[in-house]
Amino acid sequence: MERHFERDLDELKERLLWMGGLAERAVHQSIHAVLDADPRLAQKVLEEENAINELQIEIDDRVVRLLALHQLMAADLRFVLAVSRINSDLERIGDQAVNIAQGAQRILRHPQVKPYVDLPRMSELAEQMVRDSLNAVVRRDLDLAKTVLSRDDQVDALRDQIFRELLTYMMGDSSVVFPAFELILVAKNLERIGDHATNIAEDVIYLVAGKDVRHPALDRR
């Protein structure tokens, strides 16, 4: 029974990491559909959306089965609960990538509004946050998880900078309003991806240290 339980846990972890890899690839392809003006990348993201959704359902089923069949001790229970939350965040990262891919298809119907400067930096940061949060899960690495948390403000600052620049372009030239607005939505989706990566990093801290850091200002008496 113990061997069977360990195998189930290992399989759960493997499926979660596979889903994480798909979500990470979706983010990379979606943003590069915009940056590289490549509609084929956007189409790939849309075609792979179902694979992420199916994995979410499979992982949820595995979590329910583990909870139903085994009396989990504290560490294992924290792991399974963390997997359930991470699973949800990965699916939402996939959704944000789909939003960016759909936006890319609309953006590419128009001339480029401006040279991309802050958007590549923001996308690089968001992708790194996703990658590091998943590596923190694999390694149970508290320091790496905390590094992800520290980058969230940088992503938010770049989002604000992109918003300001694009609004200035929109006010100066009505012909760029539509593609500029779509780029604002891309930046907003990247910011949400960073938020979900932050959630995953917080789950790693909960998993390793048993400490809930989601609402640091909350009085936990």
C-alpha cells in the first residue's frame, strides 16, 4: 500500500510538471506571436489549449482520489493541497496565454504602433517568474520561491509604463487606438501571468515551510 501511495504521489507530481511545461510554452509562444509578428505561434497556442484543460481535470481527479483513498499525514497533505492550487493557477496561466494569442491575431492586422521596448522586458520577467516558480516546486526551494515574489512589483511597474506610453500614442493618433488598446490588454495579461506565478511561489512556501504568506498584512491570531 505504501509503495502504491508513493507511486501515486510521483505520478501526480509528474503530471503537474508536464502541465507546467505546456503552460510555460504557451506563454512564450503567445507573446512571441506579438513580438515576432508570427501568426503561426498564436495558432499553436490556441490548438494546445485543450491539452492544458484536460490535464487540469486529470490532476484534479488524481487529487480527489488520493484524498479519498489515503489518510495523509501533514507533509503529504500540504503537498496534495498545494498541487490542487498550483493546478488551478497553471490552467489560468494557459488562459492568459490564449488571451494574448487571440490579441496577437488582431494586432497583426495593423501596422506596428511603436518599437517594442518595455513589452519584451515585461514578457521576459513574466516568463522567468513562471519558470522559477515551477523549478521551486520541483526543488522545494524556498529562496527561489521568494525570488519570484520579489519580481512581482517589477512586472507591475512595467505594465504601468506600457499603459502610459500607449495611452500617449492613442491620444496623439486616433488611427492607432485599436492596436494600442490590444497591446494594453497583452500587458494586462502578462501582469496576470506574473500574479499566478506569484501564487505558485506562495504555495511552495506553504508546502516547504507550512507558512501561508498570501496575505502578509492579515492578523493571523
